[in-house]
Amino acid sequence: MANNHHTLASVCQPRIEPGRIEVVSGQYAWNEDIPGAELVPGEGKATPMPRAVQERLIRLWASPQGAPKAALAGAGLDLTAMETGGGYAR
């Protein structure tokens, strides 16, 4: 699954399984066998996991790292603009 979503992706804290990294970005979820799988052709394997999106987003937003981001989103702030150096939504 070679795509550019990896730059905006969040790695979920997975159930520990060797060789599986769980990643979610927006409405896309995938597993990687090495970090950054398939960003360089022929290196690693990325497996699409479309049914895992909601569960991974819940785990991410409920984590200590995601809770502040969830609070800002609930306050109506434009998190995309903040992440790219832009301003706040009004």
C-alpha cells in the first residue's frame, strides 16, 4: 500500500505481535511488518486493514497522546492547520 498517508499517520499501540505495526491515518488503516513499509519499493509489506479504522481511531483518541488532540477537536479547533503551521478555525 504505497501512499503518502504515512507522513500524517499515527501508529497505534498495538497488541504486541512481532512483525506487525498497526497504523491509521484518516479513513485508512494498514499493518506494516517494518516501520515505513513500502515507502521504498521492495522494502517491507503494508497490508490494508479497512475494517480496523474505527477501532484504531478509538484507541488512538483514548490514549494519553490522543486525549489532548481530542479535546482540541471538540473545542472546534482546526487541527490540520495547527499541524501544518496554519492558524485556528473560527
